[in-house]
Amino acid sequence: MASSAYRRLGAGTAAGAVLVALAACGPQPGSGEPDEGSTAEADDGSTLTLYSDRDKELVGGIVPHLENTTGHSVHVRYGDGAELAAQLAEEGADTEADLFLAESAGTLGALVAGGVLRELPEEVLAVAPERFRASDGSWVATSARTRAIAYHPGRIDKKDLPETTEELVDEKWADEVGYAPEDSSWQTFVSGLRLLEGDNGARDWLTDFAQNDPAAFPDNASVLDAVGNGEIALGLVNHDDHRTTTVERGGAGVAAELHHTGAGDALGLVDVAGVGVVRSSDTPEAAVEAARFLMSGTSQQYFADTAAEYPMRANVTSTRHDLQDVEELDGPDIDLSELPSQGETRKLLDELGLA
């Protein structure tokens, strides 16, 4: 399941104010079903096929501009990230996919492991800081999100908040922590924990976490609400969930605030959405051009304003959300390409009753 932040912003809110940023690139996005991609005919009749596990409305808003940039009609196949990555590996050279726009580094890592991506041009890779692109040049981050702890400043003094995963499972937080087990951000956090602590260490921590009886919610926005109304003391969310919920409500009704932990711990994990070109693409030049457009200032502004995600391009800042520079994000020092399989993470969470 994709992260809930963009969906919480609302299609109507996103359409009027944010898509203006894309107007200079071509026609305004239509309102057709995103499942079908765009039906516009390219001059040469060819189609660029994009696989993506990102939010349909978010991707759908940028598809017409990809068409305008590449001169190809764009068809989008949506699905679960792990399943799409496995499908792409199985299809091999027979795949119709030209491009993959992924929700998280876990999916990007699966694509790298499957050997299905080709190296991107240096000018595309160079838009993002080095830690936000694959070491082999096969993908580049289009935007970033950080994990954070939501808390109510009227109930808890910031100095008393947990700074590490170990402090979070202290018995004093029993029955006081909320999370969204079906949200991809939770699964990516656990994948990061597996990378940092090893599978045995992650299992031990998750066991302790489960023993503290955390409260499960359908999405991260619901976690924020539960913190705000005093139902729980702490919530495990992403920064973008707080930003988009705040905008949706006009700055009112979001009592919870965010605490970002120090570097080195999984509680401060920085995850990325990213793009890669499929090795066996029949239209590699157009696919690279699409990737280049996703790293352009216009697209970076779109992701920052619409989804409250940190842009990769240094000179882009959100006009709607208070976002720090991506270079200032202080997450654990890990190679995002090495994040373990989301599928294996889900199996572990299922086994422990935390999925």
C-alpha cells in the first residue's frame, strides 16, 4: 500500500493550486482514469510504458507533461512495488516496461538486484546528492521523505521523547505508541531496521515492540489524529503526512507536532521515491528523456508542493510546505540500494502480527 500523505492532501486541493507549476511544460492534466495512463496519440504512434507503485493521482498529474516532453503517449501500469519489480524481472527482455517510478528505495533495491535497470546519464544522476542515487547509476531519487515521531507538546516535554528504537520500546511507552501497519512507510522503516540491525536484531526489536501493545491505525493521518486527541502519546509517521494534513485542514486541527531523532537510528530513516530506465526498453532515448524531466525544476516543484516531499534539485523549495534542504536530512548512514526486500519484510511482519 502506498504512503497516505498525498491522498490526504485531496485531489481537489492538489489540482487547482499545485498543477499550475506544470503549466509551462505543456497541456493541463486531464481527469481520465490514471489506471489507463493517457490515451493521447504520439506523432509516431509509439507508447512509453511506465511501471509505478506511486499514488495514481500524483503520477496521473504529470503524465501529460511526460508525453509533451518525450513525444510519446504514456501508459502507466500501477501495482504493488514488490510485485511489479518481480514481474519485471520475470518478463525479462519481453517486458513492455520502459521506465519505473518507485515509491521507495526498497522497490528500487529489488530492481537493482534483478538487474533490470540500465545506467542513467550523469547529468540526470547529478541532480541528486550522491547518497540519493544508486552507486551503479541505475536509479536516481526524485524526492525524499523522513520518518518522525508525532507527539502532543501539551502532554509530553520534547526532552522526554525517545531518540532511538531501543528507547521507544521501553515499558513506559506501553499502550502509548501508534503506527500504520498497512502503510508502505512502516514497511520501509522495518526494512531499514533489518539493514541496520540484521534480521535477528530487527526480529528482536519488533518482538519487544509488539509486547508493548502498540495501537494500529489504517493510515498515518489517523495516527496523527490519535496523537492529537490524546488517544496515544506517540505516533510513528512520515514528515509528509504531517505537512499535507496540515495544509488540507488550513493549519487547524493538527495538534500533533513532529520530532526528528538524531542520525544513525532507524527512527530517522530517510526514504526516497526514484526513477530508473528499464534495460530492455524499446525506446531508451524517450525513457531517459522522461527521467530527465522528472528531475527538472518543474517536476521537482510538483513533488515538493503536491506531496510535501523533499526535492532533489538544490534550487527548488516548496511554495506550500516548510521543508528543509535535502542535504540537511540527518538519517542513518546506509546505502539505500541495499534495503532488504519489502516482500521479505512483510513476511516478517505477518509472522509477528505487525502487518
